[in-house]
Amino acid sequence: MTPTAAKNIHIYLESNPNPNSLKFVVSEVLVPEGMSFDFPTPVEAEQAPLAQELFMYPFVDRVFYMSNFVTVTKKEDVEWIEIQDTLKNHIRTFLESGKLILDVKESEAPQQEETETIKKIKTILDEYIRPAVEQDGGAITFHSYTDKKVTVTLQGSCSGCPSSTITLKAGIENLFKKMMPEEVQEVEALG
């Protein structure tokens, strides 16, 4: 996340299940492995210069950084075909200039004691669920576990996605119930 010399950046676009989000995949890593940054509003993007610039477009509703991609969620009243090249060119120009995309450290949430059950939950999230969610331009992270309920945080294209509730209940919750039937009876998403 340090500034670098001017370079040639390649970007390609990937759609995902949320019709209002588009994933801009970049030819280099943007944030360290395992980290993600979600900016649901311009105020929360205060220390994220690229996100701030993208929010200047009236059609941008949310910005998310992870690994080697930026997911942009648009307002519903505009079509991707009208704005995708503008966003792609803006992201490319910003990155080629060598500017920082982020000027913050990830805040640390209070940590729950890591029991064997929590370790198993995190392993299932890491191995079975996170790769599919990331492929769709989002992120899922463990938040907490109490009373046989796993609470996760959904970010990026998963936020506000019409199919995220179905994915959460029919996919993620069912997987946990099958793999950890004694420990998990429900999965819930924050936000």
C-alpha cells in the first residue's frame, strides 16, 4: 500500500450475482492477502483516496477493495454499459499514477476466545466458502459464534445483493449444518 513508480495496469471486468456490482480485476495485488476494505459511503472512505474519487461519480453507491480487485456497486437507475468504461479508465489512471489507494490500517475488532469450535468454523469459511464469495467480488469474515449461531460479515458485492440471503441460508447455513450438526444451527449476516 505504498506509492510506486508509474506503471502499466491492465484491468478486466467480471460480473457477479449482484446486478448492481461489477468487479474490476487489476493486474497487481492492491491490498495484502486476507485483508479487505468496504466503503458503503463516502464518509467511510475518508482515508481511501481511490474510493473517494469513485464516490465523486453520482452513480457510485459503494466501493470495496480486496486482493487484486475493486468492486463497485452502482445506483439502480444507471446501466453498466453507460458507466463501466468511465470507471475502468478512472481506476487504471489512478493506479498507474502510483497513488495510494488506502491510507489506513485495518481496525482490529474485539476478538472472541478461539475455541476448537471457532477454529473449525473459520477453517470451513476459509476453505469452502471464502473462495466462492471472493470470486463473486465480495468477502465474508467470521464475526462471532454464540448459542449454535455463526454470525458473519458480508462485504463488497455481497452487500445488498438480491441473492445473498439465499446464498447465506441455502448454501452457507446448510453447509455448516452438514459439517457441524451438533455445533451450528443457524448462520446470520451482519448488515
